[in-house]
Amino acid sequence: SKKWHFKWEVGYIYWSPDCRENIMIGINGRFPGPTIRAKAGDTIKVELKNGLPTEGVVIHWHGIRQFGTPWADGTASISQCAINPEETFIYEFKVEKPGTYFYHGHYGMQRAAGLYGSLIVDVADGQKEPFDYDGELNLLLSDWYHQNSLLINGKGQHNCSLAAHLIPGSSTCRTKRGECEPVVLRVLPNKTYRLRIASTTSLSSLNLAIGHHKMMVVEADGNYVEPFSVNDMDIYSGESYSVLITTDQVPSSNYWLSVGVRGRLPQTQPALAILNYHPNSPSKLPASKPPVAPAWNDYAHSKSFSYKILARQGTPKPPTNPVRQIALLNTQNKINGYIKWSINNISLALPPTPYLGSMRYRLRNAFDDRKPPENFAREYDIMKPPINPSAIQGSNAYKLEFNSTVDVILQNANALSGNVSDIHPWHLHAHDFWVLGYGDGRFSKKDVTKFNLKNPPLRNTVVLFPYGWTAIRFVADNPGVWAFHCHIEPHLHMGMGVIFAEGVELVKKIPKEALACGMTGKMLMNNHLP
Ligand code: C2O
Ligand code: CU
């Protein structure tokens, strides 16, 4: 296995992701950040310099387990202190499992500002994927808050027709560097391609389709799934997939790949890319129109896609006896006049000292060390806006017994205004979990009997549908302190997350650079940390 060494500097850049110039956060002067490509078992070392003049920065490696390196998880206030301007932090970790991953900022709203990139892990030498393909294409999907344009590999079109780009000389919204030119996916006829798709959107849930081509889903979040074929697929923020496509359509034509919005009335045009059959010119307009996403509120369509995702044969099965069931009700609340999200009436407010340091060194008063609630009121009506909409902010953490099996029931509910319940894709750091089931309405005890224990898929992100519940199971086998949260960035920012801690006493020496803030920062200055 190999050790990769990268030197990155995060900084503000002028960029035109959707043909309009803006200030974004880039890495080494570019957006999106560099793609990391490694093999299972390799070590990645990123020397990250913060070149932002006035704010801290961290990078989270989404989907990577960080076993033995919990301080490299890149979550500000949880696994480390934000890296100060002009300072450098070294992330060093192993990539254990082949799959499609990505990385992104995990401090404030820096993901929405463009801090992300792809991370792809190939099978180790001598290993084989359980499916065959001739070539590979990579799509990193995101959104950009200038009118919320959708981006494919960092490129989109706001108010600027794609045809204008494709027909030479006719462009009305050309930019200096061609930053927003449509993505062209070059393919040969009659081959099979693996399309890697990941979504790091800050807000949007997405739907992807390719005109005239079926997609065979084979991987989700770095885990193989039982292959199934679809015409279009939903992708929530934090999820990644691989699909196989066969280029068996009329080869004299090109085809549109289109990405649209789910769960919210679309305010923008879909993002488009071109599947360019060799030897057609990439600027040849496809003969048929871009595929149209299903109606934004067609949740039945979305559910049927999610329900099809099952573990591929050979995937480890979940242990059968969870020692603990934690039910997490999300509600929208007002705290001091501001809209927040709460979990069992606590809106997550991160403390100034990272939990990993304060828990490892048993500091007092670094965060609220009372047990957070494991359940919510029996009589809570999830179909109505909260009667008492107030909640409190808190930094409480769930302490999980090391190596124990834990079930979590995510329960959705009505938001502050009537007849509104949002989609929330929940992401667990540093673990895969089994998705045991989904349901509509309020979770009831007897739903446990309907759990899929036979072939539940392993994932690191799972969707919670409006007014519904989602049940997951995982083994708390990774010493550290980990976030479990809604991957919609403003939702996390407004408190929609919880902290899980397990086996923290087993964590080896935490690099001092990770703890140079808050109470651990003071202790370091006084040489009071081991
Ligand atoms: Cu990709 Cu905590 O997130
Ligand atoms: Cu959410």
C-alpha cells in the first residue's frame, strides 16, 4: 500500500461556477478541490494550510472510518479545533474500503461556499470489484447559493442556455476560463461505464437521469448493493452511488444527463451534462430533450427508489440484539426568536473545546455532560406544528458503550408552519449503519417486527422522509467522538444533529495541533496536557 502526500491551501477565489463570477472557497486556487484517488489500504496525508484571512477551516473526509485517527475526522468542535488563518494542520488517515467518497468543509457554512472535492478509493491490488466495466466517469453534484444553481463537477448554468455554450460563437455568457462550460462525458459505443455519483449539496435533494439509458445501481456509500435497474435515481446530500450504464443507444447521437431538484419547488433549471458518443462532436446537440425529473413532491417515487436499495449478497448482517434504542424526534423551534432545529428538544450548539479532547482528558464543564433524552413524549403529534415551539440549545452527547449495538429511530414531524415536513438526509461519521426500515407516520413499538434483518443495506447516510421514520443499527466500535446529523448544511447549522461518543479512553495520543483552542488550548499553554 501507498502513502499519498498532498499540500493544499484553502483560500478565497473568484470563480464562475454557474457563469456568474463570485467569491468562493477553493483549494490551491481552484474549485472544486482536487480529486483524491487511492487504493484500499493506502494512507492519505493532506497538509492543509488555511489561507482564509479571517476564519477557521477544517476538512471532513466523508465516509472514511478514521479508525485509530479520530482527530483526523475534520469536524470543528468535535474532533479538532478549527485551523486558524495562516496555520497548517496535517490530516493523516487510512482509506480502508473501496468506494465513492468525497470531502468537504465542516465548519460553519463553508461547504456551501465551495469547499469540497471527490475522494475515490479503488480496490486494493489483486482485488476485483464484483462487477465489470470498461471505463469510469465521476460526477460530483452540488449546489451553489447564487440562486441555488445545481452544479455537476462544479459547473452549472444560471440563466445561460447550454446551447449558447455548445454552438461556437453564439455564447452570451462566456467566461474567461470556461469554468461553467457543460461537463462532457466521453464514451465509446457499446461499452459499460461505471458512473460514480456523489452529492455534497448544501440544500437540495436531487434526481438524476440520462436520456434513453438505464442505470444499474451497484454501490451506495462505499458498500455494494444488490444490483437493480432504474430510469432515474434520487440522491440526497451526503450520499454516493455507483451505477453502470451501457452505451447501447443510437451512436450517431449524443444524450443529456440531467439533474433536477426533489422535495422543494425547483427554482432553477436542471443541471445538464452531455453523454458524448465517440466520434460525435461534443457540441452536437442531443436529438432528444433532457429527461425531466419526477414532480418535486412525488414522494412515492422517491420512497420506491430508497426501498429498492438492499445489501449485496455477502454483506455482513446486523447483530440481532441491540442493547439500546435511541429515538430522535426532529422539530423546528424558535429559540430567542430564531428558527432552529432540535432533536428531542435540544438544538445542538457546539462547544468551544472539541469533545474529543475534553472527553479524552476528562475536563469538567467543557460541555453539558447531562444525558440527552433517549426518547420523546408519547403524546407528541408529529402531524401538527409543535404546540410548545420552544426548545433549548445544548451540547449534550450520547455516550455509547464501546462495541455495543445501537438502534436509532429517526422520527420526522411537522415543521413550524402547518402541512410542512422536510426531507432530512442523516449522516453518521466514522461508521456504516444498517438501514433496517422506513415507515410513514409515527414509529410504534411493533414496527420493530418489520425490520429487515435479512439484507439491510450498509450506508453512512440515509434519508428521513416527510412525516416518516427511518430505523438504523450500528455497532459502536470506533473509539472517538462522532457527529450524527442532517447533511443539509443550514439544518446542521441550526442545530439538527447529535454527538455520539464511544471508547474515548482507548484513543491514543491526540496531536496537540488538534486541541489548541478552548480549555484544551489553555492547558496546552500551561503544559497541563499529557
Ligand atoms: Cu458530510 Cu458531518 O458530514
Ligand atoms: Cu435536515
